Amino acid sequence: MQDNLQISLLYDFYGPLLSDNMQQAVELYYNDDLSLSEVADIMGISRQGVRDTLSRAVKKLDDFESKLFLVSRFEQEQKILEKI
């Protein structure tokens, strides 16, 4: 599993490509640092529903990155800029 920072970075690039439900779950859990229970209460679904939604969202984010490489290119450019 990736760390929260990496998932948030992927979300920054590819978040609009996710469904509204997935966007809300990722925002609340990874960006707002709420627990599964808190996210479940806000979204009106079970904790397992939140976990499943987050799992699908992270998989989609990884799939987007494996095809588009936007985050990889961004990180490479950042390293180059640091050297300059």
C-alpha cells in the first residue's frame, strides 16, 4: 500500500477523473485525515463501504498514473529544478 502523501499527490493530478463518491471518500480520508467511521457517517455508508470505495479509488489512481505518468514526470522535473 502506498503512503498517504503519494495517494494525495496522485489525487491532485487525477482526482477529477474519479466518480463523485470516490472523490469525496479520498478527500475526507486522505486529505482531511478522518477515520473510516467518520467518513462513513458523513457519506451515509458503512465503514466497509468506505474501505471498498477507497480501495477502488486508489486502484484507479494507480491505473491512471501507469498510463499517463504525470506524477512521475512532475517528480523528475522537481528533482531537476532542485539541482538548478
